[in-house]
Amino acid sequence: MSFRHFTFNYVMSVFLVLISQSCVVSHAQTQDELVSGLIRTKVEQLRDSGNMIIGKAQISSIRVLPPLYTRRNFRPIWADGEKSEQLMIAVRDTLREGLDPRDYHLEEIERLRARTRISDSEDTSLLASLDILLTDSLIRLAYHSIFGKEDPSSHHPHWNLTDPIDDMNPVAFMEKAVTSESLPEVIDSWKPQHPVYGRLKLALAMYRAIQAEGGWRPVPADLPLKAGLSDERVLSLRRRLSATGDLSGEFDDSMFFDENLEQAVIHFQSRHRLHTDGVVGKKTFEALNVPIEERIDQIRANLERARWLLHDIRDSFVIVDIAGFHAGLNQEGKMVWTVRAQVGKPYRNTPVFKSAIRYLEFNPTWTIPPGILSKDILPTVKRDPDYLKKRNINVIDRDGKVIEQSLIDWSQYPGRHFPYILRQEPGPDNALGQVKFIFPNEHFVYLHDTPRKSLFDRSERTFSSGCIRVEKPLELAELLLNNPKEWNAAKIKEIINSKQTAKIFLPEPMPVLLLYWTVAVDEDGTVHFKQDPYGRDKAIVEGLKGSFRIRSSHGQ
């Protein structure tokens, strides 16, 4: 072969390769342009009509998705197959968060992705639809991770806890997410980072593992079971307590109720906030026989509460666990004071909200609120004219003067507006005890002492008219005043003994959170199930199981 002939063939081959590559690049450019054009058409349709359905999936992000694509000149967001796979892994993992992967178009996305593989990614309309569907999935996931699936204000009308990204533009927020170098890290950052959330997730995984192994069967609830008895139901009890780890060690199929089993029952009772007597009575049977599916749902409801609450918790705060009947003071991330509490009756429930304690009053007076006045006090006074005097309650007119009670015609009330104020003076029978802690709120709710201390020994403590009665309130007063020289225990006792009302402002307001948790998990993984005194879990669970819907407080 001549050199000229060789050179000609070589040049031609290089030319053909370049032409081939040029065609591939040109084809790719044309395909990207076609996908972008179709995305533009679909997004403009969504913007104009407020509605779009892709396959069986409803696109919900009518506020964020259109401007997000507009910022990107309608270029595809998910051309990188690795990034879309990362999103799908995160969507499947929502099951571990107590959420439902189907809420993020999992089935429809997997169907479209399978079709793109079959068609070798030539169907531009399919690619445009899939891109929009993936974007809507990510936006849904962001909102649920940060705010929760359910709107807390629909469960708590007086909800006033702020949202974690209220001041951020949601379009810019999502653009930053889709352009990030590590989508998994971004998605993980949306979840609450508080240890409580992580422990709830571990509890959910634990109880789903128990469910996968068959769960548990009910223990026949007949006569009580206690140590020393031999009963065939004891074997059922052993199996039940073994399933949740309350009865540890090698399984014993004995029908004798021994000391080891008694300790397991006590452990179970402690975890379920029951009287720890080791006797399986009515309430213990009820707790034992709650189906595992309901326990899983209970954990899911509390994971949802955690998404509402735990994104931005300060290091120091007073917390009231309404369902747990406890109160505590957290300082710099550590619980330094915790006591039992009495909360509102089911028909006068203690609301969920946040505020800040600004001052406290020693030897407080109690001005009886309008609701208690009309529903409780006035009807009682009609039956017992000496009721007010026996409880050191004065009648005050609008000028602040004390009125002689015998001059009032009580038969007129509560038939018409009561023109006086009833005020209980300081003393051993004062309903607020020796001190109250004031934080401004529309509900007239506060923390206070109580003369009815025996009620703290009850396992369920819904006794108040909405306020929170706390044990050892003088200890809390000393901690909040935080000045051992000026406000030590001796000084506080001196003021109490004076029987004079004293208003003392805190050095700086202390945040207070009134929250409702029906599950708690210790650092060692022990799961505690509480009562649901106001019956709030059911509505949250129904919302989590329901279909996706746009939340009124955060249009997407």
C-alpha cells in the first residue's frame, strides 16, 4: 500500500469518527432541548390550571415547582441517573421515619423509570414527565421532613411554635437542594437532629422487627395473675413478655408465676406508666393486649410530633409532658429537675403551645377564671352559701373593694352576667399553693403549686382545669431565679412564712414548652408507652395513613 493511499484511508476514518461524534452530540443536544421544551409546556400548564396528573400521580407542588424550573430555564433536574437513584433510596427509607413511601410517587416513578430503560431513553415526553414527578417527590419529602405530613394547627388550634424555614424562600431552598453535591446529606439534614427523634426511629424499627417475627397474642384476661399462682395463662404471659424483652433470658415454659416473672411484669408496668405492683390486673391486661400494630402506630404518631417540634429546641427550657404527667427543667442540654405533674381534665385539656416564664409569685392570690366561675363555683355557692368563706375567697367589685357576700342575691347567677370578681387569698388552702409561674398566653394557663399533693401518687393525673400543678415547685423557683445569694431556699422560705404576696421577675425569661408525647425512649433503648388522655393519637395516625394533601399553612 502506498503512503498516499494509507494517508487517504486514515484521514477518511478520522473524518467519519468526527462526523459520528458530531451526530451523537447533535442528537443529545436536540434531545435535551426537546425534553426542556416539554418540561416548559407541562410546567406552564401546571401554573395556569393548578392541576397535573402523571399516570396515577397527582402533582402537588403548584407554588414551588413552576418557579424552580423557571429559574433553571426548564432544564431537566434529574438527567443524572445516580442522583435520581439517591432520591429513590431516600423515598424508600421514609418507611423508617414512620412515613409512607407511596406519598412520594414511588410506584409511578418506578414504573416510568422501567419504561425509560426499555425505550433506551428515547421517549422525550416520558423523560419530561419523569423529571417533573421526581421533582415533586423531592419537594413533598422536604415538606414532610421539615414540617411533618400533618398540619399541627389542625390538631392543636392554638399552635404557635415557629417553622424552621419560615424566613427562607422555598424556591431558593429547593434549588440549593437539587444542585447540591450530595443529595443524601441534604435530605438527611431536613430531618430532626434531636436525639429524641433518633431514639423513636430505633423504637419503630424494634417493634416492626417484633411484628415480623409474629408479634404477640393476647393474654386471656380473667382473674388477676400474681406471684405464687399456677395457671395455664402464665405461659401466655411469659410469651407476651418475652416478645418485648421484658422477660429476658432463656424461655421457660413453666405455668408457675415465679419471682423472675413478677420482676418482668413490674418492668412492663413501669414502661407503660402503670402501678408497679407486679400483679397483672385490669389495666395491665389492657396494656399487654394492645395489638402490636397499634403500638407501631403510636410510635409513628410521636415521630410526626417530633417533626413538628424538634428542629429548633434551645438548650435551656422548662418542659411539660402533658400525656406523661411530668414537668422538667432542661439546662444546657441536661435535665436538671424533673417532677410529677397534674394536668387538665379531658374536657378541660391543657393546650399545646410555647411561651416564656417571665415572673413568679410567692403566696399568690387566685382570681377564679370565668369558665370555672360559671361552671363550678357559682352553682356550688347556690347549694352552700358558706362555700366562699370556708375557702378564704373574697368577692371584689369593679373598684377593687371587698363586698359582703351575704348582700349578694346568688339566685340570679349564673343566669346572667356576674358583675364581681372572686379572689382566693393566700393561705394553706389556696388552689395555687405557695407559688405560681407566669408566662403570657391567651389560655390563662400557668404552672403552680397545689395543696392537693396526694393526687401526685395517682398513675393518671388529669385533675386540673387546664393549668399545670407541679411537685416541688419551690425547687423550680430557686433554679429559675438562679441567684444563690439572694434567692436561696432560706430566703424563699422566709417570704413564704410572711404570707405576703411577692412578685419576682426572672433574670431573663425562660422558654416553656407544653407538649404532648405518648411514647418516650430512654438512652438505653427502653420504650415507654403512655396513656393518651386526650385521645389525640388516633387523628394523627389517620392523617399519616391518609392520602397526600396540600397543607393549608404551607402551600407547595
